[in-house]
Amino acid sequence: MVRAIVGANWGDEGKGKITDMLARESDIIIRFQGGSNAGHTIINNYGKFALHLLPSGVFYDHTTSIIGNGVALNIPYLMNEIQSLVDRGVPRPRILVSDRAQILMPYHVLFDTYEEARLAGKSFGSTKSGIAPFYSDKYAKIGFQVSELFDEETLAEKVERVCTLKNVMLEHLYHQPPIDPAELLETLHQYRDMVAPYVCDVSAYLHEALKEGRTILLEGQLGSLKDPDHGIYPMVTSSSTLAAYGAIGAGIPPYEIRDIITVVKAYSSAVGAGAFVSEIFGDEADELRRRGGDGGEFGATTGRPRRMGWFDAVATRYGCRIQGATEVALTVLDVLGYLDELPVCVGYEVDGEVTKDFPTTVKLEKAKPVYVKLPGWKCEIRGIRRYEELPENCRNYIEFIEKEIGVPITMVSNGPGRDEIIYRNV
Ligand code: GDP
């Protein structure tokens, strides 16, 4: 049985916590897209961790954690992340890396940085982890697959070929020093030795695992609105954030994905540039940012303050639809207990007309939020474990959101800890 855990919004919905929680009853957890550009924050018995490349199942000793072929694999970063867990007392996790995963090269990080600098004020707000140059190269067919590290002759020839191309850009567009092919080849030899113990034909492994009836979790990064096809293009990430891509980025049949748990945040937050219709500013935003998440809404990778907003039912309904959500986990609800009333964006006004459909980017830039205000519950809800024990106004907020998005909310998260969850039968 395969389940996917994905985000309906702009990312940072709390997917890490839900994955860590559900990993307890899973055998295999897979990252299928993205790279080290976003982070999951997880709090458990070992402490508080920000994971970037490793799947959120690494804390259990019964699980196998997999880096699927769809991931942008930064090999030294992965090694450091594994070591940093071990250094903090976590048992060494069982990790497999797909032989078809492609390698994030040192020059991808450089190109990301140079390009952001070149674009200056018009930049995409990249985390400069090299993700966009990586996926550009993958689709331009000049990327390096893990498997290629093990064929010396072709590797050396390809390094020469790719350097010729990259050096033209470095010299003429960015006015930066060229890459030395011999040095790059040496780096790739080091990468080969680092990754060798983990390399696996992941798709074949999963085929067997499915036959044996194992429980598999696909862990998505970011959210629907950052998807390059269905998100707020061009202010998106460079690989698909959708559950459907899990089949491709892990190498399993699409029909095996039975359950798509879509994580929705009880208010909105976003990092980077791009339209954000229900965004709030000033003191109102500062207060929500300060109280938000676990210790404030600041990026797990960059430490950047996140942009804040009220719950956006238009974006979230769309985000759930495009994921194919079968159920929703509503997170960080506990944060909202201080508010007298809670605005919910239920429509967008575009050119004088109100719509409930999430528009394409050009129209989105012009959209203004239409709000409905719900009364607050004005108390702490952490510690509550039964849905009926939540204050009535809190339940009304949940049920209002559920009706707007049209997907059952089966889990309500009321704190960052592993056990701070309310299951709901709907
Ligand atoms: P992800 O990328 O979707 O995993 O999200 P992040 O880890 O970037 O952001 C979620 C943040 O909210 C983390 O700091 C979590 O510890 C925290 N968090 C998750 N669920 C809850 C919750 O229900 N309540 C509170 N207060 N914090 C939560």
C-alpha cells in the first residue's frame, strides 16, 4: 500500500511532522522530488531536527529511507545530514539511493547564485541550493546519473563535454572563473566513493516490496502552489510537488498510490516572491509570524522570515484538487487561539468579478481577497486529544474549512510534537 504525504499550499505546512508520525506504521519512506532546498522540522524523542534531503522516517529503526530517482541529489550534503543525526544519538538509518537519481553538481550551486545576482531585483527568491540549474540540466540531458559515476571512461568524456558548455556561460555571461575538468572529475570520484554503499535499483526494490505487501510512504516537499505546471509559475520550484509525480520520482505504478494525505495549514505562509492574495502585513503579520509554527515562522533552510496571511480557501481547495487529496491533515491550529476573529479568504475578486476558482498567474496578480470572518475560540487547545473536546468555535473553523475545500479533514494537529494530533472519523 502506498500513501503520499504532500502539501496543498506554498510549503511549510507541517508535512515533516505528519510523515514522522505515520512513518511509525510504515516500512519504507521515499523522497521523490526536490532537493536540499526546503526543510522539514521534526520534534521527537531525540530532539529537534531540520531535515533537508533525508526522508522524515529516518528516526525509526524499522524503516528504510529512500532517495528516489526524482530527487536532486547533493551527495556531500546527504553524507553530512546522515552524520549529523548519528552525532546526536540517532541510530544510523538504513538508506538507499536510486541508481537513477541525478547528482547535484558543485557548479549548480554556483550557477544558481550567479543567476540570482544577475537578475537582482527580478530574482525568483531561490534558496541558491542549485535546484533550478540541476533540473534544467536534467531535462537538457547534460545531467549526471548516479550510475554514470561507476563507468570511468564515459564519465571522463562527459565531464569534458559539459565543462566546455558551462565555461562559455561562466566566462561570457557571468564573468566568473571556468571549471577545471580534471578537478571536477576528481570531485566526482569522491562522490562515487561516498554514495557507493547506498546505491540501489530502487524501482526494482519497490516492486518486490509492493509484492510483499509493505507499507510505503511518499514524502513530498513544498506544496501544490509551487508545482511548475499547476502552481504560480514562474514563482515555483523546479520539480513537481504533486503526489502523481511520486510514481515517477520513485519508480512505482501510479495506481499503487491509494491514499493522498494532503497537509493544509490553518493559516497561510509563504517564502520567496509571488502572488499571495490573503497576505497580511505590519503588526498583524508580525504577531502571527512570532506565534506561528514552533518558535516562529522562519525558513528551515534559509532562516528567512516567512510571509504571512489568513487561511486561503480558494488556493487550498485548488491545492487539494490538483494533489488528488483523499484526506486532509490540518496543522498548526493551536497557534490561532489568540485571535478574536479569524478571516478566511473564500473568494478572489478579479477585474470586478468574484471567483472561487484559482486563476493563472497573470490574473492572480490582480486578485483581491474576499473574506468571511469567523469568531475565535480564545484559548489554548494544545493537549486536547479528542475532537469533541475542542472549543465549539474551533470546531466551527475546522468544519467551515472542510466545507470550503471539499475534502475530509481526518487529522488535526495542535502542536509540533509527534503525539499532538487529533484523529477524526469523517
Ligand atoms: P514542512 O516543510 O511541511 O514539513 O513544514 P516545516 O517543518 O517547514 O514547518 C512546520 C513547522 O511547524 C515546524 O516548525 C513544525 O515543528 C511546526 N508544526 C507542525 N505542526 C504543528 C502544529 O500543529 N502546531 C504547531 N504549533 N507547530 C507545528
